[in-house]
Amino acid sequence: MAHDFEAEQHSALRCWMNTLVGFVRSDQPDLTNRQMAILMTVYMQNGPHTVRGLAARLGVSSRW
């Protein structure tokens, strides 16, 4: 059972790495760590999402 979880983690990390490599190779501006955290939070957690709610979840000020 633990092996399946480790395989899923490895697969998820490989997917994230491939996405990041795609960003690096593109001619688009990079996302900041803050933007990446917001993107991943919105993708992985059920909404609705608000600026105030995202700031609270990430432990930062909503006045970025």
C-alpha cells in the first residue's frame, strides 16, 4: 500500500517538473512562488475562492 502512495507521489512530482520545464522553455514570463502557490491551491482545493480566503489559507496578507 505504501508503495502505491510513493508511486503516486513520484508521478505527481514528475508531472509538476514537466510543467515547470515547459514554463522554462517557453518564452512566457515565469510565475512567482506566490503565484504558483495560489495556482496550486485553487487547483487542488474546492472553491469558491476569494482573495481573503486564499490569503488566510496561505498565511499572507490579502494586500499583496
